[in-house]
Amino acid sequence: MNDSHSFIAPVPLEKAYRLINHGPTVLVSARHDGVENVMAAAWACGLDFMPPKVTVVIDKIARTRDLLERSGTFVLQVPTVAQREMTYELGTLSLHNEPEKLKLAGAELFRMEGVEAPLVAGCSAWLACELIPEPHNQQQYDLFIGQVTAAWADTRVFHDGRWHFETAPPELRSLHHVAGGHFYAIGEAFARPGSEI
Amino acid sequence: MNDSHSFIAPVPLEKAYRLINHGPTVLVSARHDGVENVMAAAWACGLDFMPPKVTVVIDKIARTRDLLERSGTFVLQVPTVAQREMTYELGTLSLHNEPEKLKLAGAELFRMEGVEAPLVAGCSAWLACELIPEPHNQQQYDLFIGQVTAAWADTRVFHDGRWHFETAPPELRSLHHVAGGHFYAIGEAFARPGSEI
């Protein structure tokens, strides 16, 4: 088990949208019938505040898509700068032709009670989602909509309802994919003078 | 006219997805029947590579939504760190009760030939989009899908098909909204050793 586990705390549902509001690349995980998989997705986005909803684009070639559609649940998680090579591998290797994908990528999974999909250890935030079936969107656009049913974050970098990248260890910063495994980390914070969030 | 205009160059359509792949907060602009407006949106996302498509979530209360639906076109643009106060104002003020919204926010608009919606000066990238009507998504989820028909970027920060935040003036970095006008700028670059994109 990863040492970072001791920092995991629930995030209230009304603040869950903030976990991906700044546009990080995410990992999508799902499990069905004993098979579990994780993939990287740059195209994940908030859709609603409360109840929180998200969108994520998943290509038809992805094995994770099949698991997600069959189980009706998935987890979005926010990988860190320390996990950038793992994130690249999870977005490149395919379970179709590489049964040891998760092991090769160095992805360690864990469970949360009441959540069918596995969670990836060492991430900074997790959003457990139930699929809202929209067959036209899924078939036409590879677009999936999920309602967030529970969320957690690493309290070293997300606490009091918001990210604190500016004071957390730099290796916990989120990744923002450019292309081909090139990422930017999230950077400097700008607050409005006198404002509180 | 803004001095930054001299740096604007077209971006090939097959690279246009990269303009928002890293998850920046965007400005959405539209024009219909002589009325033009601009709003901020944290929930914009890539949807397809080629032809490039995007999603953007626009609340029913937004005046820009009405202009977008009636004209069938809009522009997504990527505001900069230098524009963070303007971005906050464009996301807070409403044209419904503030006719001088654009002036108050300090937004200067310009035109590109063949594009109905106005573009916001001083941004780092622009994606001209045609609405792909999806009434169910629009009504149920406030979710709009656009096909990118043309794209431009400021060559000081996007050239050779990708962002170069790491070598550009820091005030040209993209904004990633947290909540309440608190933003992060995009940060440090991480390339895979030996890889080219």
C-alpha cells in the first residue's frame, strides 16, 4: 500500500467539481466481471455542480470503455507530476494486447467501500461516478456522462474545499497533457485581492 | 487594436485540439443580430481530433448562449494571466442587466474574415466553431458541441504545432479556474526523454 493512503479524506459532493475544474488530465478506471483496467484521458470535464456531473471522452478502441459500459460505474482520478510516466504508459499500452498493462505501467490499485471501480494509488483526487447512459453521445461522440457519487482527495494538496498546489510538495501537482507524453504541471496561483472561496 | 495582433497566425486544423488539450479556462464569444457578448467558461473540452470538435457547458442564464444558439456559431479563446481580472469580470457580469459589460470588463473585440462571432483581443488562441445542434444535450445538460472550422494562436506562445509556455512571457500563460476568480496559471513543462511531438 502506498504511503500516501494516510492522507486520503472525503471531499463534500458540492466541492467535488473543483477537483477537475482546472482541467487536469485524468485516469479513468473501471472493473467488470473480475477484469479491471485504467486509461489516461485528457478530455474530462465538469458538467454540473450539484449533483456533480462530469464528461469524459473514451475511444471505442479502449478496453476500459467496455468495462465502464458493462458495469455502469467508473472512477476519475487526478494523477500527479510524480506519476507522469505511469500516466503516459496507461494512455499508450492497451489491455487488449498487453495483459500485464497495469503492472508494466506501475499502477497500484485499491478499493473504496461501496465503489465498484478500482482506485489508482498515489493520485491526488478521486471521483467515483455512475454512468448516466446516453447511447447517442456514446456512439456518435465517444462521450460519456457520469454523476459523481463520492469523492476523495489527498489532504496534503486539497483541503478546506480547494486545491493548495502552491504550498504542497511540487510532485503532487496535476498534469495537463500536451501530446505524446509531454505534460505541463499546474503552476502559480492568482487570488483576487480580498476574496475568499 | 491590441499590439498582440501582429503575432496572430493560423493553426492547422489537425493541431487545433492542442489549443485546449491542457484544460484552460476559456472565453466563449458569439454574435447575433448586431448583439455580441463574451463569457468565461471553465468547462470546455476537446471532443475529437479531426475534424476537431469541442464541448462547452453554458448555463441557461447566459446571454451568450442565446446568441450562440441563434447564430449557430461561436469562438472559444484562451485568455492569459494578463487577462485574469477581465476573465473574472466576463464570467461574473451579465449582459442581461449590464449593457456595458464588455466595456466594463475591458474586453476588446476584433473580427476574422469568414467568422461570424467576434474574437477577444489579447488572448493566446482562438477556435472558430460551428454549433452541431444536439437539442437533448443542450436542454438536459447545458452541453454544446462545436466543430472547429478555423484556429489561430499567438506565435509568441504557440508555434510549430504546440504550446511553448516555458519560453514565452509569463503573462501569456493560460488560466485554470478554481472558483471565485481564483486561478492557477499553467506551470512547468515535462517532456519525455528523446521524444518529439
